[in-house]
Amino acid sequence: MRIIVYYLYIEMNVTDSEVSTLSQTKFLSIRELQQQGSGIKDLLSKDGKIIITNNGKPIGFTVGVDEDSIEEVFNDWKRIKQLRHLRYIDRKLDESEAVAADANAEWIDEEAFWSGVGI
């Protein structure tokens, strides 16, 4: 079994249903990860996934793969990255709508906008 480590910042804004999934997930600090060495293979076989922490904060996760599933895992990872980007855009749109709905919002006309952008 090969081990793939995805380093990313995990947003801990989780729903109630995700809490139960996280509570069943193994958490391992970077120090413990170094100490485990080849024991990681056994942990992944048992748990399937491990969240890696640094000073108690999640920084990434591991997923066990084999030769038959590695391409599928990478394709899934691409879709996850796209979904995370869409969620980011959605949050920014919500923020923009909230600012626009504010009665005290200051507006500029289109010509002033484009001259400020420099196009």
C-alpha cells in the first residue's frame, strides 16, 4: 500500500453529521507521525484515513491507496479542489451581497470603476 499525504488547511466548519465522521477519524501529530514510521501503513489499513495536526491544528490528511485505486483517488482529489474553490466563490458572493444590501454602502459609477482598475 502506498501512502499519499495531502497537505492542506482543513476548514473546521463542519456540520453535525460531519462531526461523527471526524470523531471516528484518527488524529496524529507530526511528531507522532514521525515516531510511527512504518506503523502508518498499519494505521491506514485499520482506519483508512488520518488527520495530521501541528500544535493541535489540522494541517493535512493521509489516505491509503493501492495500485488499483490511485488514479481514482487523484481524480477525486481534483474534484474536491474544484468544490472547495466553488465554496470559496460562494462565500465571497454572499459577503458581497451583504455589503451591497447595506443601506450605508457607497457606490461608484462604472466609468470610475474601470478607470480605477486601470483597463
